Amino acid sequence: MGEYVKLYFQYHIILLVFLLLSILILFTDLGVGKKAKINLRIIISIIFFSSIVHIIERYVCEETNDYPNFRFVLTVIKYLSPQLILCLLMTTIYNNKKVMITLFAILGVEAILLSTSQLTHIVYYVSPNNTFTRSYLWFIPFVLSFFYLLSFMVIIIYKFKSDKFELVFLLSSPILCTIITILESLDIIQERLNTALGSSVLFYEIYLFYVNSKKDFLTGLLNRHSFMRDMKNQKDKISALISMDLNGLKTINDNFGHQAGDEAIIASAKSFTAVKGYKYKVYRVGGDEFNAIVFNASEDDIKNIIKTMDDTIKSFGYSASFGYSMNNENYSVDELIKLADIEMYNSKKQFYNKQLNY
């Protein structure tokens, strides 16, 4: 037994480090939903279990002529585990029910095909003397592994194409898995795919930390730090800055409680991101304060954007004040922010004066 434990650590020490780091990260606040956290725990468990299966199947079952059926079962698990892990990873990244049902349905068909192959000899089988033999459809597990890896990469490109850093960072993991799958299918290397999948989980959790550092937890909008960074880094590309402030939040909090205030802030965030047809980013920069950076837009476009935002927030039963400043090469970042805020506060002052007159 000690010999096999030594073999396990020899092949999987890096994997164990990845999984340990992933577990430690899970104990912290990733800023993700309960379902995503459950998926990550399941994925980590499957990767660990699959790594043990690899050792038992390759170094225990191969050295004895006993238990050929047991070896066959372990082989089925070995082939299906990486694909199940990829499906669960895609579920945490891309919440599309039809796509996920399709991916899991294909996995189910493959599971039936592989699990019955000991009788049909259609993919592979283990003979009574414990010899593993590939049959004429031996390539199916590898082809489907490539299919899931390709699907994983397509989803990442679709979801994160707007941010090159996130795209390259997240794509590096499935690309590594693809290379290792090819090498393993050619018997060039062994026992490395689980390590690559373990790195995928760790990469994804690191990504979640990165995203959480950029976003406001309550609304999911970009936060003040992201706003100041983007204003400085993209100053030359910005057409205008819009400043927005929710009206009457203190009254809502005092009369209905802070939960009602949070609901108003969330509704505001939805209203400010509801405009279609323009390229812009929205940030929550304070309690009830928001900013939007707009690209490739004229002043008439900015007025249309503000009108749409105003109409949308009113449809939720709330009110907001708006101001904007058009980007001018002579303006600094601070001046752009100040000009937009001045106009917004003038709008807010008119709103409250109107309320007093009533």
C-alpha cells in the first residue's frame, strides 16, 4: 500500500497543491452565488476522486489478473470524469439552460455507450486475463473530450470577449487541457489531465477574486476603483461622462428600512444598464451615486441615453437626477467628473425644490 501512496504523490503532488489552494479560496468570499460554490466543491471532489481512480486502475489493476470487471468500471470513470468536470465548469460560467441540457445529454449518451462496452466491445473492453483492449470506436472518449474543451473555449470567448485580459487568462486553462488530452491520447504522457483540470478550477477561482475586486457586491456593477482606473486609462476614448444619483434614498431607508433602500439601489443599477445601442460602462461609485462612461456618442446620443435611463427608473417607481459632461481634450479627468457632478447636483436641487413646492 505504501508503494501506491508514494506513486500517487509522485504523479499528483502538483494537483494536490492546486486543490488545496482551491479549497482555501472557497472558504473566503468569492462574491458568487450558492450554486457556483456548490459546483466548485463538487468539481474539486471529482478531480480528487478521479486522481485516485487513475492510480488504482493503472498501477493496481494492471499488476494483477484479478478483477477485470472492476478495472473496466474504473476506466469508465476515468474517461467520463474530465468531461463531467468541464460540464460543471461551463455551468458556473454560462447560465444557459438549453446549452447545459444539451451538453449533459451528450455526456449521458456517452456514459451509456461506455458502460455497456464491456458487453458490446464497441469502444473498449477488459478481457478475463485483465488485458485492456481498444475497439473500433476507441476514439469516442477523446473526440468528446475535445468537443467539451472546444465548447468551454467558445463559451469563454463569448462571455469575456470584451476584456482581453480575462479572455487570455481564462483561455489558457482549456488550451492547456487540450494539449494534454492530445498528448495522453497518443500515450506520450500519462496522469496529467487531472492536474490541468485542477489548475482550471484554481484559475477560475482566482478570476472570481479578480472580478470581485472590480465590482460592487450589491449591484454587480463596476466599483469606484474601476471607475477611476478606466477614466485615467481610457480618457482619450471617452465621449462623455454621465453622473447619476438616486433621489430620496434617505427617505426610503427611514420609512421602509435598509432592505427597501437596497432594492431601490438595485433597481437603479438595472435602469442605468438598460439602454441598448450604445457602448458604455456603468459604475456604482457611492451609496446611491453612479457614473456611466460613454464611448463613440454625440451629445444628442447622451441626452437620449439619459432620457431612457430616466424613463426606466421611473417605471420601477423611483427617481434619479442626472448630469453629464462631454469630453474635451483640455479637460482633466477630475474636471470631467466635477462638471458632470455639478450638473447632476443642480438637477437634484431642482427636484427637491419641486417637491417642497408641492
